[in-house]
Amino acid sequence: MDYAQLLNEVKLRSDEEVRIIARQYDIDLSLAEIRALRPLLDEISFHWLFTGVPETFISKVRAAIGDSKTELLFNKYINASK
């Protein structure tokens, strides 16, 4: 999966379109959760591919979408990276 392209698509799409994209990856996000995640998109760094996602960022995602959805999201990321 090309994460840079996916992130760019998410930035350009409406909240409802992002909701549909997330569902395609079996992640059910509410519109409120999508709106809470949007500001975090600008914090994502390419070098995390080499260093891992910092715990401070993961904490922000947890605050936005909760523990279970955060675990699901990051597990999908980790499994796709293998």
C-alpha cells in the first residue's frame, strides 16, 4: 500500500469519502472521529517508516478514536508493512 498516496487522498476528500475509504480497510470511523484525526495528518512523517511511530502521536490518535480503533488501525499498518 502506498501510504503517502493514501494520506494525500484522505487530506483531499470529504469526511464522508474518508469514511468510505476507512470502511474499505475494515475500519469504521464516525464523522466526529475523522474530524478529530484530520489535524494529525500534518504531523505524520516519512521517517517513521524507519523509526516507528512515536508514542506521543499514538496517544493523540487514541484520544481521537479510542483504544480499540487505534489498536486496529496500527495493527493494519504494521501488518501491511511486513
